[in-house]
Amino acid sequence: MTRSEILDVVKQFLALLEGEGPVEARESRLRLLLDRLALAYHFAEAPFDARKHHEPPRADYRLLRERISSLFPNYGFYSTVLDVTNEVGESEVGVGDSIDDLTDIAMDLHEVLARCQMTSEEDALFHFRILFEGHWGAHLRSLQQYLHALTF
């Protein structure tokens, strides 16, 4: 994937959360976009930009969550393993929240787009990768597993 393709899939994901079309079409499109975002991670190579930049504004979590919740009424809580380890049988089962997963992914991707507009494409892609590794990637993978179980 090229840099522009990576940023395009980010835009497509965020556009999906604007809510056009029937629920079933949104759910199907979401599964595809989550796959494309996971793939994009492998191509999001960019150096760290050491220049001082203003932090981009953060989206409002509560408002974003409310919007996402109304767009995906079939999604809810799910069981998940809290810590994946080599110690088989030692992981605790917890509760995942698909709407929180989507909201957290969207929050981080809003930041990526804001960085692209405010700083540089390199800064945006660097943060796309870092935020995936430290935060939204885990939400994406848990959500994908839940949606797979829900769908099939």
C-alpha cells in the first residue's frame, strides 16, 4: 500500500462512521475496512519527526461513541481474553465493548488525519503506526474476532 492508500483507508473508515446506508451494508463495509487498516499497518513506514508541533485536537469521546452506537445497533459486549500469554489456561476472561473499540479506533484515526493536515504526511504515518502498536491495534484485533463470531 502506498502512503496515499493508507490515508485513504483512514478517511474511508471515518466516513463510514458518518452513517450512510443500511445497517447491514455498514457492518459489511466495516469488516472490510478493519482488514484494510490492519494491512495498512505493515506499509506505514515513516521516520519520527523531531520538530515541535502543536498537539492535534482530540475528538469528543462521548459524542463519537453516541454516534457510533446508533450506527451499529447490533453490536455490544463480548467475552475476551485479557492477557494472551504462553501460559496456557492462565489468562483471565474479560468483557470487551465493541462500541468502545470502534470509538477508540476512530479517536486515534482522527488524530492521524489531523496530524496529516497540521504537520506532515510522515508525522501522520508515524503516529498511525505507533498508535496501532500501543492502542488501537488491540481494539481492532479484538473487534475483528468478535465480528467474525457474530457474523459466522
